Amino acid sequence: MIKAGIGTACVSGLILSPLVAGAELADERERPPNILYAISDDQSWIHAGAYGFEEARTLEERPEERPFFFWYGAREPHPGTIRANLGSGVAAGFDLEAIEVPPFLPDVPEVRSHIADYLRMIEVFDENLGAMLAMLEEAGELDNTIVIVTSDHGMGFPRAKANLYEYGVRVPLAVRWGAEVPAGRVVDDLIDLIDITATIYDATGVGKPEEYPISGRTMLGLLRSGKEGIVEPERDAVYLGRERHTSARHDNLGYPIRAIRTQEYLYIHNFYPDRWPAGAPQALRDDGSFYPRSHGGNAFADIGDSPTKTFLVENSDHEKYREYFLLAVGRRPAEELYDIRNDPGCLNNLAGHPEYADIRLDLAKRLETHLEEFGDPRIVGPDPEIFETYLRYGGIRRYPPPEREPEEWSRKIAP
């Protein structure tokens, strides 16, 4: 049985401690004996020893009768990894004609090949996951280990990642725990990733913190139920939010959004419709001149560089593809409402349709009530702009203030 005592883990080479925030654990003597830093010494893709540790504790070295915790932060499907492996999808045998292109992206060879590369990197992650599970099985710990597989955002494509649309917020979630969780089921309940924290506390029997109550709701009953479909109907909504993704606007401003997603609808509130949702169209050089719009991550920086982004920017004036460009980077209204069962691509905004007024008002009220209950500064203050004051420790791009933006931007990019 799993017991309390979970410690620090390796996350793609970054040493993080859920027990002591910001603690530096460079000294082996400071590490609790139940920390698992690597699964196997001969697997460099999960071996923390490569990141400066003289001795990386492995699965084989774990103390007997002690619980362990390991977090594998996968980078395989990340845009940077895909850029380094362009053409890998075709090389792996993916049929570009069989690729399903989301409705908000142009159906062209460049996009199909990019999606194939993305799918290939997911395959690589899956292969690595299979190797980890095999190691657990060999160690006799597979059925005594909770394995949770998920993602922190949707696909890294324009109008997906860093957006609150369906393709940006819907992520995979698979859980395995031997006989504790009946296998072979598909559950359709709405789950928020904050529910994972509550579930781990519940499953391990660790006392929940009193000073900062857990916001999520445990999934343990749902997982153990053996049922499929909708198991807990009271899970009727999840709440979503975004502030700043990267340095993409003047003065490092973000693009604040809040949303509520039910089984049928997605309602989105954009706090600043006058801002560019994917980032400003061009960044400034040191001499005050503009970089060309095709200059890498300086344009629409909330979208990672990729073949799809390049195609959209280079064809932004093309009659056939302009609508896709505007869907990705054009300004958006304050309210958006989508019927996600019939429009998962979130293309038909129903917020202004009279026949959906009651639904819009109901979801807007539910969202506001939820944000008030949890003290969201954007709604209850005392400083609604507090998120804009948080420092960014990465690079800062330079963009003109709104009053100095070229008129061409609004004329050519605003929908």
C-alpha cells in the first residue's frame, strides 16, 4: 500500500521540491531517501545524473518499503523538439493523406507534414513511457504504483496552445493503479488538472494543507468505480484561465482570459479585446525599427515557431488562407460562446446570437460567481492588474505601445 513520504523529483532535468519551494538540493545528504531521480542509469532520456548529480538514485536503489515519486516532464511533442525533427513524421511512415487537419488550420502539405511530425513525437513519448512501465514491472512495482499521464496544454499549433479554445485546453488523461483502478474504460467526466493534486493527497493518505486548502476534487471514487461514460454527473463544468504566456506585447503585457467549459458549451471572456491575442505583429530592434514579420518568434510570439505559423504569416494576404491567419492572430470580441459538440474547432461564435442569449448569460454568471468565490484578482481586486506586475525571468522583447502601433496592423490584421 502506498504510504506518506513523497519527496522531490526530477522534471526534465529541473530539480523541483514540492516540500521546500525553491530549495537547492545539490548536496546528496539533503535529499530524503525516498526520492527517485531516475528510472535507470542506462536511459539517458530520464537520467538526472546528466544534469550535474554525481549519484542519481534509481529505481533499483530505492529504499525498501518506502514510497517513491518520479515526474517525467516530457519534451518530445514540444515545438522546439518538433523543429529539431522536421520530416520525422514522413520518415516514420505517416501517410499525409490520412492526416486529420483541424478546421482552424489550412489543409496544405506544410501543415499536414507538421501534424505528422507532432504525431511522431507523441509516438516517441509513448515509446519512452512504455519503457518506464516495463522497468516498473521488472522491479515488481507496476501494480503498486499510481501512473498518471497527461499534458499541460493542447497541441502546439496556432489557435490551440496558449488559447482557451477546445484544442488548447483539452488534454489526455490516463491513470493506472493495478487492481485499484479497473482498466479498459473511457470516462467522460469533466476533470481539471488541479483535481490530480487532490487525488494524490487522497490516494497516499497525506494530510491536506490547512493554510492553503486544495482547490481540486479527488478523482479516486471515479477511478475506482469501474464505470464508464459520465460517472459523477455533478462534475458539470471546469474553469479555465490565462494571463501571460511569453513576452509578446508592449511592456510585457499578457492577454487575460477566463472561461467555463461544460459538456455542451465553452464560454470565454476576453478582458482586453483591443490587445493582440497571439502577440503583437512585429517587434522592435534596438534602433527602433521593426523586425520583419517573418523574423522568427518576434512576431505573434505567443505562437511557437513552426512550419504552420510560417505558412500562415507568409500567406496572410492570400485570399484562400487569410481567414486562417485571422483566426490565429486577429483581435477577438470580449465574449465568445461555442457549441463544442458540434463545433469543436470553435469557429462559430454564438455569443451574439439572440437564440443563445440565455445560455450566454447563465454561463457568464456561473463563471463570475466561481471567480468571486476563489478570489480571482481580475474580478474581486484589490488590484485587478496584479498579474501584470509579476516579473518575467526570460528574455523581454520590445514592442511599440498601442498608441504608436502602425495603422497597417489594425487595417490588415484585425478581422
